Amino acid sequence: MLPAENWQNDDTDALFEAILVLEERDEAAAFFRDLCTRRELEEMSQRWAVVRLLDQGLTYREIAERTGVSTTTITRINQWLRHGTGGYRRALERLRERR
């Protein structure tokens, strides 16, 4: 298993490049549906929902009730939101700018 700091490689870079060339939501939906299982898509969507709800200031209990995600997972997501690489924050900010 690779150490956490060595997660990026040529294959992950190629994946990110492929994502960046998609121009429409429908294109992204088709790409991710081909790439991921339904369960993987559900899990990623749930995590993104947790991020948005944390950003809105909801409590872990409220988020767990709304999403069905365990408070342990919510805690982990919040750690990445607060102390991660900034990916969640950047996406939230860019979405706010579009509105």
C-alpha cells in the first residue's frame, strides 16, 4: 500500500485531465457512470452532501439524520474539510461564485 502522501501518480493525473476536459454536466454524469459503480457514485455523492451540510453549519446529528452517514464518517469528512488539502473549500467557493 502506498503512503498517503504518494497517492498521486501518472494514472491519477490522467484521470484528473480526463475530468477537466468534460464541459457539460451530462458529459460528467456519463463519464462517472462508466467509471464508477452505482455504490461508489452514491458514496461520493453522500460525502459531498456531508461537506455542503457541514459548510451550512448543521450538527453531526442533523447531518447523520439527513444523509444516513455515520457520525464517524462525518467526523472524518470534517477533518478533511478543515485540515485537508483545500479541495473541498475550493469547490465550495467556486460554486458560490457561479451563483
